[in-house]
Amino acid sequence: MKLAFSTLGVPGLPVADVVRLAIAHGYQGVELRAHPEEPVHPGIGAGERTAVAAEFAAGGVEVLGVAGYARVAEPGDDAPVLREMRELTELARDVNAPFVRVFPGGDPGASAAESDATAARRLGTAAEYAADLGVRILLETHDSHRTGVDAMRVLGRVGHHHVGSLWDVMHTWLGGEDPDETYPALSPFLGYTQVKDIASAGDTTPLPLGSGVLPLGACVDLLVRNGWDGWLCWEYEKRWYERAEPLEGLLGAGREHLARLVAEAEQRAADAEQRAAEAEQRAADAEQRAAEAEQRA
């Protein structure tokens, strides 16, 4: 698996410094928070976009995705939401990012069926121009559609390869969904997985990976066991929690923790495969012995 981090953890940091952090700590990619507070957002011009792409290419670091704030299930006219998604997909194309993140954002007062229909309609429309640009739009497990089952209701209706899912492991956990339920729901659509850690459901202040309660090991184990070999992206929500430790000092240990989880999961998968092969061989040997005994009789 490839490892990335989100610039939500380094608010306002210049692109050159973001690239240097990724190189220094061994991350292959970066998810860019696409907000006017940040250096990269839909309002920047063609020259700036070219410079961003060149900076990442020169450092050998991939732009994993553009993390936008379009809310595809929110009430109101479709046009502003579709325009925002188009702007985000164009930005992603220009900085060589394969993915755009969007939120559900459904009205808590609306029925699930109404929110699902709104989101599916808009995503289905956006899928066509996303396909033309070579970008996938990913619906994050978040707010009104926080679990994999919630997201699947929308994505199954869209049925387009250029619309997929982004698994935020915190929100599915907060939604009471076990990873064994989330993965089967999202796996046909999964673009990448956001990892993080927190102290409890009541305190979502970001923590160093492995020091909180989120089932990161179980999530990674599921991904490896099912042959998924995409991106793990650490979304450290420093922007929303100013008192949280600076991400810069945590990136090295975070990468090591994720690499260790992946390595351990791969070893368990290899051991299980070996045991299965040995059991199959024992069964074949027993069948052969039975056949030989029958021939002698």
C-alpha cells in the first residue's frame, strides 16, 4: 500500500514545504485540502496549477487527491453543487490528482430516501465530466452518510466507475459500524482510505496514530486480506483542533506505525494462505490414499 497525509494537518503550509515533509518522512503522496485558506484551491490560476504539479513531480511525490467541500446531498438547486464539483475535478486534472473528495451533507430533517436521491442524481451528472477529465469523485463516509451502508445506498444508484467511495475510518466507527461491515459495503467503489486516531467518541481531538481507540489494525487487516492495495491517507485534523500537537513532529512515527500494520497484516495473510495450502495438500493426500486403498481392495 502507498502512504499519504492530508494538508488538513498542516494548515496553510506552502506547497514546497509540504513536498519536503513528504520526502523527509517517506510518504509517497499528499491529499490537498482545497479551501481558499490553502495554497491550492479552485480559485488559483493556470500558472499556479502548473507550478503545483511541477513541484510535486520534481519531488517524486504524488498528489493523491483534492479534498473539496461540495455537499452532494444538501437541499437546494443542483447547479451550484454541480459547478463546485466541476471546478474541483478541473483542479484535480490540472495538478495530476486522480481523486476528488466530496461530502454527503444531507439535511438532518430530510428523509434518507430524499437525500440519497439528491446525491445520486448530482453524482451521476458529475460522473460524466469527471470521466472526460480522467478523475474519480469520491463520496466520503461523513455527516449524513457516515457509514459504509449509508454511502452504498447512494453509490449503488449512481453505478458509474468515476464515482466511488472514500472510507474515513473515524466516521464509520462513530456510526457504530464494524470494519467487517464497512469493507464489503464500500469495496466495489473504494478509492482510498483515510486513517486517523482519537481518544474516544466524545473527544475527537487528533492523536498520534496507534495511541487512540480507532480500529486501524482491523481496517488494514481487512484491506490486505482482501487484496486491496491502494492508498492509506492520514487525515490529522489539526485545522479544527489548534491545541493538537503539530503534525510535522508526528509524521515519521505515523508512517512507521502504518508500515508496521501493513507488514503484520501481510504476514498474517501469507501465513493463512500457507495453512490453507497445507490443508488442501493434506486433503489431496488423504484422497489419494483412499483411492489406492480402494484399488488394492
